[in-house]
Amino acid sequence: MSVNDILVQGAEPLFFLDYFACGKLDVGTAAQVIKGIAEGCEQAGCALVGGETAEMPGMYPAGEYDLAGFAVGAVEKEAIINGSSICEGDVVLGLASSGAHSNGYSLIRKLIERSGVSMDSNADGLFGGKALRDVVMAPTRIYVKPLLKLMAALPVKGLAHITGGGLTENIPRVLPQGLTAEIKKGSWQMPALFTWLQAQGNVTDEEMFRTFNCGIGMVVIVSAQDAARAMELLSGEGEQVQTIGHIR
């Protein structure tokens, strides 16, 4: 999540630091966590330059730990993406997410509890043979390398990382005053996880789009003349990309 946040400013992530706190260190668990962080850094092309491991007996129950981290990136001042060049007629592209990423988990836990479904269930084949546990815990997709290539190839006018607040709150943040993004519902396929979650709690569409990414993890805004080339480049880098709307 940290490197994707840096990316939307037009910056390249340089390094990441982690903080791991627990009551008593379980070496096996800590090693697994650090291995995952290292893999994420490799995907993002940034360095894992250090971190902190803290043991605090009495603060954390056995088997529980707290994990935090931050990343630092760099961009030339004149290359910062701030959305100021976005204008009417620009195209809104959506890059597929890998799952819930890191948002909406309070509601996810509540809906799973309400459903009574086992975490090892595949909801009658809805998740393509995968267990609910694996679908819910799928790692956040890291968009760094494909989007850095896109930025080097053509002008990217705006980027929105779809985190807390979903599509309806994150996209407006990058738009100049007087403009709005018109997103066409149904222009991409809602992943099975989100349709299942919505059904468990009879969640409204409005709440779904405000709480979850609903299958779109990153939004890219480009001019209409660059849209086809952008889609071709991103698809070539392994991204699932759709035209999901336009600027008016």
C-alpha cells in the first residue's frame, strides 16, 4: 500500500522500513512476515533497508503482533502528478485489484461472522476452488513497475490509489475544481469476493463503492488520444485494464 501511495505522485519508491512489535518473538512468524515484506519490495523495485523488532511483554497477548511500515520515494519537482492538467474528455482507466487489498476488513470480518461460513470454505465453488481464507488474504497488488513504464512512455494526468473511501472518495481527490469523473458501473467484472460479501450483509452499492475497491485497485487518467496506447502498454505488463469512465 505504501509504494502504491507514493506512485500516484509520480514518484519512484526507493526504500521501505518495517516495524514489528509483539509480546514475545516467535521467530518462525517474524521470518514469514519479513519474507513477505521482502517479496513486496522486490515487486516494487525498492530496497528493504532496515526496521525495528520490539518485544513488549504484557502489551500483546501470545500469538498476536503489530506490524507497520513506511516507504520513501523520489520525483523531480516538475514531474509531480497533481491532476492539474486533467480536462473534460479525458479517459479514466481502471487496473484490476488482487482482492480487498488492505481496506474494509472491519466490515469483512463482520460479514464473514454473520455468514457463519468456515474460512476454509470455497462458498460452493464461487471462489474457483480457493478457500475463503486465501481469497480474503490475497496480497495487495503492487502497480509500481508497470506504471513507471507508462509514465516514461506518455503523459499520465492523474492517478488514484483506491484505498479507504473506495472509488467514490479517492478519484475526486485528484480532480481539478469544476470537473467530475463519470464511472460506468458494469464496465468491469466485480470479483466474486465482493459479490459474495455484498450478499451476506445485503450491503448497498453506495456502501460497497465507498468501503471496498470493488475490483479496481488503481485508476489512471489520460487524454483520449493516449488511452489506447496506455491500455496496450499496461496489458503488455500483465495488468488487467478497462476503460471505466471519462472526465466531464
